Amino acid sequence: MASLQISGGSVRFVAGFNRTGCIRPICSLGFPHSRSRFSIGRPLLLRRASVSGESETDDITDAERDVSASSSASLLGFQLVPPGDQEIISTNTTKETTHQEETSDATDESEMADFGVPGNRAVEEGAAEVEYTSVKAEVINNLVFVTSEAAPYSKTGGLGDVCGSLPIALAGRGHRVMVISPRYLNGTSADKNYARAKDLGVRVTVHCFGGSQEVSFYHEYRDGVDWVFIDHQSYHRPGNPYGDSKGAFGDNQFRFTLLCHAACEAPLVLPLGGFTYGEKSLFLVNDWHAGLVPILLAAKYRPYGVYKDARSILIIHNLAHQGVEPAATYSNLGLPSEWYGAVGWVFPTWARTHALDTGEAVNVLKGAIVTSDRIITVSQGYAWEITTVEGGYGLQDLLSSRKSVINGITNGINIDEWDPSKDEHIPFHYSLDDYSNKVKCKMALQKELGLPIRPECPMIGFIGRLDYQKGIDLIQTAGPDLMVDDIQFVMLGSGDPKCESWMRSMEETYRDKFRGWVGFNVPISHRITAGCDILLMPSRFEPCGLNQLYAMRYGTIPVVHATGGLRDTVENFNPYAEGGAGAGTGWVFSPLSKDSMVSALRLAAATYREYKESWEGLMRRGMSRNYSWENAAVQYEQVFQWVFMDPPYIN
């Protein structure tokens, strides 16, 4: 590996051969075709000069993958943490760190910066300072997204948003883009999303699960993108893409194996626009549901001279979901027997169910990690976290061995849907130039929810799933302490029934201060984002996070835990920076404790009440940030160039 690092006027050439990145993931895992080689190393790190002529710092940037509670038929949220007392941080912590002071577990910022892509700082600096215009890409690619969901056709969280928006941005830059996902029909009004998709009349036979399955293809051309839907009876049932009220579907491995096999055939057999995408396609596979694609390219196609010029990039939205199933199911995947090493997985002794359990399993995401040409995560911080014991979910060593090809790119947001100047869901419109109507949105929200109309009272909002990942237990613990203060608190979400009951009881107890909306409602989420002064996100881990991006665009100040994309995208408020003018867009608290969170919220509320000029500065800086998908698309294109510089990782 060789890389050039330019920083603050000094130039440093670093040369070295990353042997673990090339040898360990292959030879030790039973791959039949492998060879060591040089690979493109860490990205060229350029430090741009600021307007004042001083060099910028190497802060990290980035952004939700709000995964459904049942987003996998396999092991959900599998965490390889030894058993025992799991007290993370005592809530009676005496030393608080609300300004990201140096602590014993302080993050190595320079190490995280290695996962960045040139141009990533442009996202953080905002449209006012660095702005990408909508221009055509220098190199045009045939891009094939493979995903279990894509908005507006199917969506349970951030994955659907990414695969519904990023392809359009890339198509707008001149790429030829196909998105492949299942054609879900669940007998509800959502079925009409596929009304314009037409049967292409192409049938493909997939050999897996000990038999042959015939799948068909539906197609819609929209916004410059070929939206292709795989049709099979297994996708026609009530529920969401992964399960129903009883839990995850038991045949999800079968359903997504079909998706991957059909996706590999689509560029070869579908004459979209008169001609196929062909063999020189770049597959962007999203999470474990599409994880078989790079394995199939290496095991089923390249040995016969097909797809020898194709490449694959694995996009990890949430490492907690890995597609783990018993080892006996390997024969169902339609892979040659000698490729078991790619997906073979052994649980640690402590994680096995009984004394006779050998712990052997197949792990689809692990197979994608060791066969894909490059890996992208949805934030720089998360790219670093997945290489640690705390965030790697058992795959940290494997991911560390491929560190040289891992990059983090912040998700974008739909700036047309989330625009306070024209949002159809909010009663009053405002913008960066004139945000005087924001307080009217707050008063309208207070009236709608039956709270006392008090524009001077700080209003805190929470939008998200009511589960452990989102830190809902911290909010429950801090509830009585927060209600002592002169604030109003609004929550929107669903999930754990106990949390839903807690929200109802809080509303009954604190009728003038607390409101809880059980369920999810898009218009209400927009009105809470526009009406609240502060948005709270105490997530334990957050690969990217979107709500904090929406909040900043609407002039609502985020208070977040220092993790993943939250730490990357929210700059901690410093009132003394810039000669007293202030810097930052919110509050980032650490460690993850009740006291630390409450302290950050009280500091934010005090700033709102007593320092209006500083508060308006926070609003302006947040609203000026540019988190459009156009910015993300430019960074993805840089990775596209890198992936074609090397031969296929598994040749």
C-alpha cells in the first residue's frame, strides 16, 4: 500500500504493503482463487485552506439507518460481548464531559480521518463555503444497486432512504443506474407504489435451496433510474419487508438469496432502454440482504469468464444485522461447496446455546466483507467504530484487516422534502434568510398537542424507535429530573410496549410539560422538527443518523451522544470561538450517562433562554450546512475511481 499525505504545507509519502488486507481474509478462509497483490490504500488526505488562509482541522463529518426492529430473519442485533455485569456507566457519574473533554476512552481523531474521502469536509463546511454544483461526472459507470428496500416503493428506515435517493443523484451526474429490490405486495395501499412498474416478460431460473425457482422482473424508469423489482411469491405477504407482528419471517434467507441470484442475472439479461448493462457493471450491495452478490460474482461467474471486469462495493448501514443462520443451510445458498470458507462462522464458546453446540454457522455479511472490492459505511465515525471490539459485533478483526479499503461517506437528505421554506406539513414557512416564523411553528405545535402556548419555554423533541439502541432507557431515567425544569418535552415513536406505556404515564403525570405520540406519523415528525427548539438523540450507536440533519436544516439544535454519525455531523458548541462569535451546531455529550445527558440539555435550555444571540448563531450555522445527496454522490464517485484501479479482489 502507498499513500501520499499532504497536511499544513508538509508532504509525507508513506509506503507499505498491507499484507493482512490481502492475504488473511482469503487464504485463512478457504478461498479457491486468491493471490496477494497491492491495493489502493487509504485516500489522499488533502487539507484545504480556509478563507482566512489557515489550514482546517481534520474533524470528522457524517450521518441514520433506522433499522426496523425486525430487519432480519437471522440473528438480530447480535452483539459479541462476553456475559456478565454489563453496567456501562453509572448514572451517578461525578465527572461530566459535555464538551467532549479528553476522557480515558477519547477517540483517536486522526485514525478516524483515515476513513474519509476527499471532499467530505465540504459537507460539514456547508453550502456557503464549499458547494458542489450539479455537473456531470468525469467517468461514467454502469451502477447496479442491490437492496432489500428502496423508497418510495419500500421503506422501514434509513436504508430505504439511501437507496431511494442516492441512485437519483448519481443518475443526475450522468451515470447509468439500476436499482434492484423485491416487489413486495402485502395487500395494503402500499401496493400501489408498484403500479407503474411493468412486467418485462423476462424469466430467470434460480438454483438454490435444493431446487429451481423462477423469478420475473418488473421495471419502471423514473428520475433517470431503472427501478427493477424481483417478483416471486415469497415477497407477497402481509407485513414489512422482513417480518410481521409475530417477528421476522422464517424464510428470509431464502427470500434474499433469490434477490442476490436474480440481481446477478439482471445486468446480463434485461434490455433496459434497448441494451443491457453488461458485464462491466459496478455492484453496490447494501447490508447482508444483498451480501451474496460479491460472493456469487467470485464463485459462480468469474471462473467462467463472466463479470471479469465487474466490481462490487459493500455498503454497511448497520453491522448488527449479519444474516447468520445454521451451518447446515450453506447448501441452500447456491454456492460451490469449496466456498464454504467465505461464509463459515464460529460463535465464541460463551455464545453457544448448550455444551454440544459446535457454534458453526454461516454469516452472509462476513462473506461479503471478504469478497467485495471495497467497503463503504454511512459515516467516517462508524467506519472506525466497526473496527473496534465495541462496534465490530465479532467482525472487528476481519474489518481491521481490510481497513485500507474502508471509507465512510455521510448520507445525504432529501432537501426538497425537508425544506422549511416550502414544507407542506408545517403551518408556517421560514428560511435561513428569515426564520421568524419558526416560533409560530412552535406555538402551533403546542396548541396541536394541548400544551400551554409558551414561546419562551424551551421545547425538547425526540423522534425515533423506542428501544435500547436509541437510548430510550436514559430518557426514562432522566424524565423526573427534566420535568423539574421549566421545559416542555415531546416524543414521537413506537417500539417496546413498556416504553410506550411509560410515555402514556408521563403524559398523565406531567400534563403541562410532556406529550407522547405512540406510533409514527410523517406530518407530525415534520411539525416536531420545525416546532421544537432542541432535538435529543442519546443513541448508544448510530451508524449515520438522519434526524439530526433534518433538525439542523430546520434551525432546531441537536443534543446528541458522541457516537458514529452523530459525532461526525454535529459540531459541539463553543461560545468563545471565532473571537467570541461562537462556533458549532449543537451539543455533543459523552460519556453515555444520565447525568451527562441532563447536563447537556440544561446547558442548551439555558443558552436558549439567556443568550439569544448565541442561539441564533447555532441556528444559522446548522441551517447553512449542505447535506444534499449531490455532495454524497461526489464522494461516492471518488470511491468508484479507486475500485477500478485494482483488479478484482477475488480473481
